[in-house]
Amino acid sequence: MPKNSKVTQREHSSEHVTESVADLLAHEEPVDYKRSVLNVTGEAWDKQKDGEEELDAENRPAWNSKLQYILAQIGYSVGLGNVWRFPYLCQKNGGGAYLVPYLVLLIIIGLPLFFLELAVGQRIRRGSIGVWNYICPRLGGIGYASCLVCFFVGLYYNVIIGWSIFYFFKSFQYPLPWSECPIVKNGSVAVVETECERSSATTYFWYREALDISNSISESGGLNWKMTLCLLVAWSLVGLAMIKGIQSSGKVMYFSSLFPYVVLVCFLVRGLLLRGAVDGIMHMFTPKLDKMLDPQVWREAATQVFFALGLGFGGVIAFSSYNKQDNNCHFDATLVSFINFFTSVLATLVVFAVLGFKANIMNEKCVVENAEKILGYLNTNVLSHDLIPPHVNFSHLTAKDYHEMYRVIMTVKEGHFKELGLDACLLEDELDKSVQGTGLAFIAFTEAMTHFPASPFWSVMFFLMLINLGLGSMIGTMSGITTPIIDTFKVRKEVFTVGCCIFAFVVGLIFVQRSGNYFVTMFDDYSATLPLTVVVILENIAVAWIYGTKKFMQELTEMLGFRPYQFYYYAWKYVSPICMAVLMTASIIQLGVSPPGYSAWIREEAAEKFLFYPTWAMAILISLIILASLPLPLVFILRQFHLVSDGSNTLSVTYKKGRMMKDISNLEDNDETRFILSKVPSETPSPMPTHRSYLGPGSNSPMEMSSAPNGRYGSGYLTAGTPESEL
């Protein structure tokens, strides 16, 4: 027996022992079992540290209002992907038919996992590191992996905000600087820049004026000082928004979350008034039902759902950790998930209204250029005037007249038609030209805006919207780093935030060299996809199979005040893990089948060309995936083999209310533990609530716990909530 125990001290004293353990316990203050915690760290109890931890939990910052919190979650989940990735996937994968698999997967994967992250963050009131250390210490690497992924994503995501800042300031000009190709002097002759003439004004401005891009990832080309300055501004904005924690970022969310909706609605109204906008929307939502049977469509829909809600990053957990315990996080999960979906649909309407207008403009340009070719052939007698229908007027040539003339020429000159070099100029062909990612925002949209009345105004609004969408997501991403680190290591919030932003800016200089866009593509495609999928699968397994779905559902019932739907029980236990495993397998297969590569802009050809990554770039790519996933096995091995303490070697039960601690790790069988943990069930006081709690489908006993071995406390140890019948 320990020499410092009360029993040992009394045996060595001459004082007569008249009090039993039951008498001693009776003198203690009443125990508040709801506020009791299990200290499984195996460390000696430090009264001062324990008091600090309790004070920290009580003084944890909280949202000023429910609206501020909802706006923060919306601002985090609704980002640039809603504006440029979702419309591209919708067009590529069957138009309106794509919405069906997306909505199905949102309900069976997105909503349950989003609800799970909100619930664990709110229940445990810690960042991702603290949450997963609490639930399952051996899977504590989940939190560290989330932080690393957030760091990688934040590095390149803020570069996109920097690009938007560059275009924002360039928009205060009339005409817009990307509306026309620049004129260069060749001796005494002024000519149009060759690269621009062979591509387009907006494409040239993006690749040459903004990025000044090199021909491949192997050609660094040095820093682009304009983009370096814009990146510095972007990180300064993020730092200012984050420096005071949710006290500062919460206020920023009022503007950054709501302003994009104002701009999207304005763009939708303006877009619908443009000629050809209806053509774009009709093309967008004409369903290609055969696409619904394509497994690739479902894989891409699942990936989009996964990233749209920000699952696995830790930002969702960080934001919800500042909520009150009785907050209805189920309502929050449902509301934010479907607002995210409807935002994607709204952005899709806006994008294709604008692209429909652009397609009509480009189609008219095609008709004019090919009509000039036909006139040239008529003047040189290559074509006969008899081939031209009499009602055709070249000075007012419509698309319908051109198509009729085109069909006649193609029929008559069938053998030599290709030599004429005439294009069909079909509107559908222009609408089918899918653009994605940066190409949609910085090439397609900018080109359409040059045709808008008051184009600088619309350009300013558009890029201000992109900056706000990016900032909202960046605040959530940075919270996924700062909140768990500050909670775990107790560093100063202001110092750590500033230091993190400075370090990220320095590392991010790799993205603002002339080859930086290729590194952005690499990080976007590979730094997060596979590691995040693994992280979310392990999150699901940690809660549903290790901590126990029944136990988790019981805690949700007590926390929320109502019983969650049985749907969540089955989703967490079976549906979501299986779907996520299939998604991860498909991603690995896709990575193996399609060799990693990128689209490079070749200056001499004024066109994009697909190139494979060189060996050193492949090494970086693989290192990103390994580094982001490394904390998962590393923490597991360290704690499994007791190289670092995971708290399973001893069990100390600390009741903070009464300031009483009983260390039962080293007590012998013949001491007072027989009185505390009696073998007779009726003699052991039960700390469990007496009301019946929902423990999952098929439960016969309200006190039945999960079959998992005591969740985070390790197998073979009794928790404070273990029913007496199981002792």
C-alpha cells in the first residue's frame, strides 16, 4: 500500500481509528456526478493545475450570439469551391442529373458526419487534438493530422485570395485591363502581342500579366513581386481577423458570410437580363440521365460533398467547441448543410447565366470570322455564288443563316470541305467547353464581364465576393490549427496566430514564383484528398466503434434534451464508414490509374499542354501525402507501446466539486476499495441518471453501455458511468 494513504498513516499512528471508510465518505461534500471527470493520464494530481483546467473550461470564449456562430459555420463551409468547382462538376457529370447523386450523398454521408463533428466539439469543448485524445488516446493522431492538412490547404488557399486581391485592384479602370490585347512596337510598326492574339485578351492577362507563368514546374523563374505583395496583404487580413480569436473572427463573419450572397443575387438578376443567359441555364439543367449510372459521377459527387462541408479539417470542431453545452447542434448541422447545397445551386445559376451570355458572344464572333472566310472564297472563285441562299445578307448575317449556308457548302464540297477550314459555330459546342477552377473565375468570368455595361463595377463586386468567400474559409481553416494548439499547449493566442501567419507567408513564397501556379495545382489535388479521407474514416470509427455509438447517442440525448433520429445510429455505425471506405479505395485506384500531371501554359504555343510531374516533384507530392498522414500511425505506435503515456496505466477518479480524489491504481484487494467498489451491486452508488436514455435501436436496458471496451479509457478499466451489473 502507498505510504501516503490514509489507511497506512492511521496504522502507524497511536490514535484509535473509530471511523470507517463509509464515515469518511459521509463527511465529504455531495458529489456532482455530472461535473466529475475521469483523469486517465496516469499523472499525479496537481491541485493548482486541476484548478486552472477547471477555470479554463469555465472561462472558455463563447460566441456572442447564435447567429454569429451559424454565419461562421456557413462562411467556413461555403467557399470558392461552391462558385467554381460545383458548377464545373454539374456540367461535366450530366447537368441536372448530377444534383441527384450529390443530394443523396449529402444526406447519407455529409449530414451525419457534419453532425458528428459538431457534436463532439460541443460536448468536449476542445479543438481537434483535445477531442480525439479524449475519445480515443491511441487515435489522438487524428487531431495532429487535421492540423497539418489545414496548414497545407491554408498555404495555397490564401494564394487564391492573393490573386483575387490583385484583380480587385486592377478592376478600378475603364476599360478593364484584360478587355483588349496589348499593342507592342516592332520597329516602326505597332502590332498586337502574338501570344495574346493566338489565345485571348483575358487568357493572356491571366497567364502573362498576373502570373507571368513559366513553361513548366521545373522553371522557377524567380518571385513574382506583384503576387508576393498580394500574398502579404492576404495573410495580413487573415491575421487581423484571427488575432483575437472568435471575438475578432466572429465579427468579420457578419460581413464575409453575408456579402457573397448579396453579390450572387445581384449577379443572378443581372445575368438573367443578358442575351443568351437562358440558353446557358437550359443547357445546365438539361439532365443527361445516363450519367447517373456512371460510378465516376458518384465518386466525384462524394468528394465534393466531403470537401464542401469542410469535414476532417478541424474547423467545424473548433467553431462548435465555443458553443454552450445545450446548443441544438443537430439543427445547426441540418441548416448549414442545406444552405451549402442551395448556395452551390445559386452559384451554378449565376455561372451558367454568365457563360450562356459568353457563349452567345463567342458564337457570334465565330459566325463573323467564318463569314469573312466565305466572302474571301467567293471573291477568289473558290466557292460559287450559287451556293449562297438568296436571302442571306452578309452585312446582317444571323447564326441561323450561317448554319444553312454552312450545310449547303459542306454538302456540295464534301470531298474538299476540310481544306476550307470552316467551323460549324454551334452554340452547344461553346456551352460544352467546360472550364473549372481558376480558369472559370479568372478567364471565363472576366471575359464575360468585359461585355457588361459598367464592367468595372461588376468586376469589383465579383472579386470582392471571391475575397470574402476565401476569407470565410480561411478563418475556419486557421481555427482548425490555432484552436487545438492553443487548447493543448496553452500558448498565447495573439503570439501564436501572428507567428503562424508569418511562417505560412514565408513558406507560401513557393506559390508566388513564376511556376507557383503549378504548385498550387499539386497541393490542391494531392495534399488533402487522401489524408482527409483517412482522417474522417478514423473519426467515424473512433466514435461509432471504439467510444461506442450507443454511448455517444446517450450523451447526445442528455446534451440536446431530445433523442436523435435512429437514422444517425445506422449512418454512423455502418453506412458512412462503408461509403467512406469505398471513396478512399476509388481515390487510390484513380491515383494509380491516372499518372499525376498538370496543365502547363506554353508561351511559344499560346496554349495549355498536359505535362507529367518530374521525379523531384513526384517526391514532393508523395511526401505531402505521407507527412499529412504520418501523425496517425506515429501517435498510435507511441501510445500502444507506452513510449508516451496514453493514460491507460492508471486510473484516477477526480471529483472536482468536492475536491476529492481516490487513487485506486495501486490499492490492494483488502483495503477500502472494497467499500468504494463493492462486489454487491446494491451497495455501490450509481452515478448514472435515473431517467431512461436512448442507447440505440434494440436496447433492452437503459443502463446498457456500448460493447466497445470503455471508449477512451482503454480496455479492462471501469468508467464512472459503468453500471453496477457489469462489474
